[in-house]
Amino acid sequence: MPIPSTLIGIPASPGRAGGRVVRVAEPPGEPATGPAPADPAGEAARIEPAVELVSTRLTARAATVSGDAREVLEATVTMVGDPALLQNAQELVTERGRPAARAVWEAANGFAATLSSMGGYMAERARDISDVRDRIVAELLGLPAPGVADLDAPAVLVATDLAPADTAGLKPGVALALVTEQGGPTSHTAILARSLGIPAVVGCAGASTLTDGSAVIVDGATGEVGEVATLDEAVEAAAAAAVVTDWDGVGRTADGHVVPLLANVGDGPGAAKGAADGAEGVGLFRTELAFLSAAEEPSESRQREAYVAVLSAFAGKPVTARTLDAGADKPLPFLSLDGEPNPALGVRGLRIARDGSGGDGAGVLDRQLAGLAAAAKETGAELKVMAPMVATAEEARWFVERCRTHGIGRAGVMIEVPAAVLTADEIMREVDFVSVGTNDLAQYLFAADRQSGPLAALNDPWQPALLRLIGMLGEASERTGCPVGVCGEAAADPALASVLVGLGVASLSTGPGARAAVGAAIGGLTLAQCRERAAVARAAADPIDARRAVAALDG
């Protein structure tokens, strides 16, 4: 049943919801540069209490959530308390005569610009800095805090953009759906919405025209957002389209083709939640979380403890650990990497261990592999290890040999750059498995930074060019016998999941909120039907046509 659509955005989190619009409070805007304070010392002293109040509020919100949401909020709290940010702002008051709010604005913008220039992971944190800035500025100006207020009834939230800290605190059933004018399918808003099971449409041009209290229907699978006459009409239309998830917890098609549905995790609590939710293993264990906050390289024993916390939740089941995914875009104090003009294309991932400028990068990798092997032996989990940012068969061979010296029996690589797809046959003959990072593969395929709002549509996982690359991997898998998994955000879209299976993907790894819907979608189709969906999506002209062609197969 199509929506009487007025707006089309980028589908970010599947599901359909209808309800009244509540517009999210906008940030306070750019503060004035003057007048200069009569008492600079007193004006500078106002900043620290405002910082502490914002930090306290975010810390309290973090205590009420868990998993990805808590991780995002805690990262934001760390940025609020950055002593360099406070010091720079205070100096702008005392040395340059800026009002406190303006000083915070300028100091934060300097930090955000630096992070944005680094690309990749650090560029993602620039949005957090802007959120921190707006909250402190609002406090100093005596204005309401920007973002989502406490909702007194279920609503569809509409905003120019949503800060990660706002999205992380949302409650399914109260926040019925999210619509943002900015953002892309790999933004924090999109990722958290999927993990929470909240339908979301991002990059929706014209969302600002939706008014408070109006009735809308939001379809997070198609990107459609439509106004209707009454709230009852919106709720009834959404309810009529609701899909009852009927899934027995085993990933397979209707005719018995097995497709394990795995979890993406970053730490022990996340692994425990994934296991409790019935994940059949771990498709992506982001091991770098044990490194990113460390001033010094964690010892092998400390690493082993962190890995045991994850692997123990999946004793007897497969756990695929990604080795340190860091580098110039995720600077670590114990790796003396030089600055790079374009770090997204620089020394990162496996290149740290292979490039001499990374200091003891090879030693860091060896100690990590030793810690993972020890954790697997202690827990009984079926350890698989893969390296990120691999572009050639020679790199893959080097990594596999390194794994074998540590007794790791199953070694693979991430497919994140187009070169690795074009040489897939050669790479697959060197490894035991490959896993597609759809987020990075899309951004390198289209030369489109995944954090760039204006380029968000290019990073849509339904892009036919991206699907054709994944199809090439499926064909190489059939020739070589090397299985292909997908651990990027594309795996969380139920409709797209069936397309991926049809393209030859052997396993899917998602966040906890998506697994049941993905399992039900795959379980309702035969392998032949999945292949039919893959064929029409792959042949489409653009992402919108791809979605419509697949939906048309359902009548």
C-alpha cells in the first residue's frame, strides 16, 4: 500500500509508522562576537560550570541505556570533558575578549575542523563536537537545550539532523519514527535507529516543511514520508502495513538454504546481548575498542581479558574478530604515524603492520593475534580472524601466514576497496573466507565520503553499482569455494538482505534490533526467489528503481 507521498528521502531503518509530528528543537545558532566582557576572568569562569552541567546530563542519560547507545553517549561525554576544549575556550575570553558562548563556539569549531580533515572514524566524531558545542552554548545563553525533549506521547520526530546523543536516548514506541533533512544511511542516527528498531528516513529534502502536530506516515524501507489528513488515518495506515515477525531464530530460506545471522559487537556487554538475542555467532567483533582509549598499547594479557569477555558469550560458536582497524584516521598514541593529506586513503587497517612508518605495527598485530588465540583456547569459541583494508592477494597471503604462526586456523580479509573485488579470485584462493564492509566499499566505489550529507545518496547500499560488485564476489565465491559474508549496515535491511543472499552472500551480520526482521524476510523466500530479487536490483538504474523492482515482486 503506497503512501500518499509528498517527500522522498534515503531509507535508513526499515519499518512503517504513523503519528503526529514533533519537531526537534534546533541548536541556538552562531553566537555574537561581542561585546567584549567587562570582566574577562569572570566571563571565562562561566564556561566550566556549563561544561560540567552538560556532562552530568549526558552521563545520566548514558546510565539509562546500553549497547551502541551507551557507547555513543559515553564517547560524547568524553568530548565534553576534553580539557583542551575548555582551556582554548577560556583563553579566547581572557586573551581575545570573546563572550563565553562565542569562545566555546570558536574553540569547538576548531576541534571539529581538525577531526573532519582526518576523514574516516575521526570525521564521524566531528558531529559529536558540534553537538557538545551547541549544548554548552545554549546553557551559557540561558536557552533551552537543543535536541529531543521528553515526549509526553508517541510521536514522529522531525529534525534538520539529530545528534548521536539524542538518537541514543530514544525509546521505541515513544519515538515512532525519525525523519531528518540531513544525514546518510551510515550516520550515527541511522545506525542507532536500526539497533533500536525505530523506522527512519534521512537526507529527506523538504522535511523542514512538516509542521508540529501534523499527521504523517513514514516508511523506513522505501524512504517515503507522506502527510495525511488525520492522526487516525496515519495510525491505521501504518498498522495495516505492519509486518508480524514470525521467525524461529535460525537463518535459512524457505527451502532450507542456510544463511547464518550473526551479531556485530564491540565489547563484552554487546556480545552478551547478542547471545541473549539468539545470534548464531559473531560476524564482526570490532577489536579496536580495546585500543582507542588507551594511551599505551594494552598488554597481551589485558587484550586477552577483553577478548575473553566477548568470546565467552559464544562458546562453541563462530566469532569473527577484525584486527585493529585504526591508523591515520583513528590516531593511536602508541603508533607514531605521520600526518597524511588524505588519511582515508592512507596507512590504516592492515597497512599499519605492513608499513614501516607505523613503528612497531607488525608487533602490535602479532600481540593482538596472540591475545585472540589465547582467548579462543580459554573460551572454546570458534575463532575466525580477518584483516581490514586489504587490497591485494599478496597482502592477504601475508596476513594468513601471520595468523597461522599463532595457531589461528581460519583467517580471512575484509573486502572494502574495489581492487579487492576485481582480484577476488586471487584473494579468495589465499584465505578461508571474506567479509564485505559495505559502508567503506560504497565510499571508495563512489569516491563519496560516507559522512558527507550532500553525497549521502551515493552511499545508499541499494546502489546498483555496489550490488554488482557484491554479485561479482558471489560469483568468485562459487568458483573458489570461499564463503562471502556481509557485516556492513546493508545486512540490517530485511528487503536488501534477501537480495544479498541472492547475490551469493553466505552469512549476514547485524545489530540486535534488525536480526528478527531479517530472519523473517529471508525465511519467507526460497533461494530462487532471492536470486530473482538480486537480478532485478542489480539491473536497476538507481537505488529507488532497485527498491521498487524488488517490492514489485511481492505484488
